[in-house]
Amino acid sequence: MNDAGGLAWPWIAVALVALAQICAVAATEVRVRLRRSRAERRHPPLGAFVTVNGTRLHYVQRGAGPDVVMLHGVNGSMRDLLETVVPELEGEFRVTVFDRPGMGYSDMIDCGESSALAQSEVMIAALAQLGIHRPVLLGQSYGGTVALTWAAFHPETICALAISGAPAIPMAAANLRQFRVYRWLAHPLYGRLFGRLAAAWVTRRRLDRDFGVEFAPNPLPADYFERVGMGLAIRPETLVNDSRHRADIQPDCRRMAPRYGQFHLPVEIVYGAQDQRVKVELHARPLSQEIPGARLKLVPGQGHMVHWGAPRAVADAVRRAARRARAMTGQESGAA
């Protein structure tokens, strides 16, 4: 009896471990579903949808006048710009804001491609469907990386470019560790596990810490997560898509940087002078030197989220780009 009882204990231990794992998986799945349901109920789609080759994109249009198109950064949605720069410009322009592919309520690109070039091309096709031709293009943070790629490979589709806090310059190999982590998180197998665990268990304290760096030296607004619908950004598939975009930043920069010297459209660049995420000396200044005629404005007292702390400064960059585009058009017409 004692020997039999001794043999049973390892199996009991295995069963208890298995039961604990099953409970952990079940608890994770329940939390994922509850958080998703709450986020989508509190923050439903704000606009309309356009479908390009099987990829459905969510967009909002506001205002009337010359066209401006805006692209938001990583880990977010169009709400980030709707809360900040759009109100500054909708009285003067027709502003179209997208949820970038794979973010907010937009599908990931149907073929699974996540590069900045692929994103720009699907949105170019969407603009053609919407009857928008050669707008001023504004990109914030990684949205600026997509916008720069757009301008580098399809300059004929826009009239001017405004960039805010964009990663733009390829980094040295020693600084690429974080991007290797994102590549791992975007893995088809590991990424799915990461996405579900993070979506279920990420804490407000962790979000406060991460976004505190984005807003530094200014404080994180108390209502920021509610205003931007942060719950949408921490859904499992959105987290994985976001990691794929982040993992592509350096390949995107290497692809577009050799074309900067060929830009022939107005480019306005605005960064927070104290940006700790995308440093001025590594990105803003080199970018302004490599693009012919580019103009750089550094906003004192602002960090990476300059469009929150100084939305008028970003809006003014769009206005300057639009004026320069009109002036160039007038010169071309006069020459003709």
C-alpha cells in the first residue's frame, strides 16, 4: 500500500500542474474576451470603410477644402490624431485620417505584408477610390516612416509632406536589439502567445510607464488612454500587428533613405526638442539635411508626443507645406 501510494504522488502532481495550466489558459482567454468586448463597446468605429483588394480600411473625413491625409504612429489608431491635430485643421482643409492597416478597425493587408511600402500602396489605392488626388500628407511617429516611404516611392501621389517625430534614419547594428525583440514578438507562433498574454494581463502601471517616456518631459494626460481608445490597441491581433510594424522600421528606413536626395516636393519636419524616443540628433537633423529644401522646426519643451503638447505646431507644419505646394504649382504654371 505504501509503495502504491508513493507511486501515485508524481501523477497527482502532474495532474495538478496540468489543471493549473488549463485554469491559466482559461483565465487568459476570459480576460482577453472581456477586455476586447469592453474596448469595442466603448470605442466603436468612428467613420466609414473602403476596401482595397480584400483589405478593409477604416477612415474618417472632416472639414472641407484642400486635401490633407494623416497617418498615426505605432500602438494606436486614428483617434490619436482626431484628438489633437485634426481639430486644428478641419476648418481649413478636408482632412482624411486612416487607421493604418492592422490597427484600430482596419484589416491587416490581405497578403500579410506589413512593410511601410505595402501600407502606403494600399492607402494610395484607397485614396483613388475616395477621389482624393495629391493631398498634403502628414505622418506622426511611425506614421511618418510610412509617409516618407510613400513620398520616396510614389511622390506623384502627394503634393507636400509634413513629418512629426518619425524614425527616418537607419541605425547602427549596436542599436538594433529592440527591433530583434519585435521580430520575435511578431513570429506567427510566439506572437500569438505573446498577444494573448499581453492583451489579458498588461497592467495600467506598465502602460503608464511606457507612455510616460513618450510624453516626457511633459506628464502623461490623465485621460489619454480613454481619449485614444487604448483598449483597441491591446487586442491580441493588434499587438502582433504593431510588433510587425516595429520590426519593419529598420528595413523600411534602409529602403527609403537612399531616395531622400531625390525628393522634389515641399517637406516640413517638426520634432519635440526633447524627444527621448526618436532622438533629434539621430533622425530629425540628418533627415532635414538629406532632403533638398526640407525645413526643420524643433518645439521647445516637447517630447515625442509633440502633437499632444503642441498640436498647433504640427498643424502649422501642414499649413506651411500646403502653402509651399501652392507656390510650386504657381511657378510651374507660370513656366508653362
